[in-house]
Amino acid sequence: MRIYALTGGATGIGAAIKQRLLANGHQVIVVDVTDADIIADLSTADGRQRAIDDIHERAPDGLDGLITCAGLGSHIPDRGLVTRVIYFG
């Protein structure tokens, strides 16, 4: 069993990746703004730091992988928010 952290795992592609990893017997720590193991707003520096701290607490010996699927669609008018989530989250 391997341990993965997955951002954006509550819906969409991230949720599908989570299901595949779980089906293969891996542990998945999901980070998202809703319906996740770790609730964190990755658009903020505080949210990103909280996610890192919580992941470290849940996997003190480290991760086998980090999958970054957090994102927002082009329908979101706040381009700064989209950029913060996609590039920094």
C-alpha cells in the first residue's frame, strides 16, 4: 500500500483518480474545500500551509506521491482566484 495526497479530489477527475487509487489498495489523503479528509482553501497561503501541516500529521513518514488536481473552470470570473488555485494549490 502506498500513501498519496490528492488535491481537488472531491469531484471530477480528482474524484476518479481517488477511486482508482483506493480500488488498487492505496491510502489517499484528499484535500479540497468540501467533502475531503482535509478541508483547506488552496487559493490562500494559510490554506496551503494548513493542508501541508495536516498531510504531514496524517503521513509523518512521508508520501509516495502527490497528485495536484485542484482547479477552477474558466466560468469563474475572478482570474486571480483561478490562478492561485491552479498554480499554487
